[in-house]
Amino acid sequence: MAGKRVDLTQFHSYCDGVKNITLSVEDALYEQSRVIAAQRKTTVTGLVREYLQSLSNAEERRERAREEILKMIGTFDCTIGRMPAREERNARR
């Protein structure tokens, strides 16, 4: 390979924009995860990635829902008064 050069502009790394993490789990859990991954035609890394993505998506949905609820609360036309005492709430009329 004398005289050959690698064109670094054509070199792409899998790790660009990807963070590697180290995860410690019990042997049995790892083996079960490998079986599940194989059944789903993916890898243990793929399972972890999918779980973390779903966790992130759930947090985003929760935050959007919270913002929508706060917006709706702001549109209510009501006044805030004191909470009636238990005796008043339970008084027979």
C-alpha cells in the first residue's frame, strides 16, 4: 500500500454524534435481553436505544400536555374564593 493515501473527507465514523455508554447488568438479565433482542431482530444496544427514546418521547409528551393544561386553566373565567369549611360542605340543606 505504499504511496496510497486515505481520503479523510470520505471517512465517516459511526461515533459522530453518538455517545457510547457503559451499562452493568446481571448475567441473567443480559442473557434474557439477548434473547428478546434476537426475537425482535435487533441488538441489546438497539433495545436500550429504543427504551431511552421512548422515555425521552414520554417526557416531551408530558411537558406538552402540562403546557396545554396551563393554557386551558388560563382561559377559565372564574374567581377564586375560600374553601368552605367541612361543616359547610357537609351541611344538610
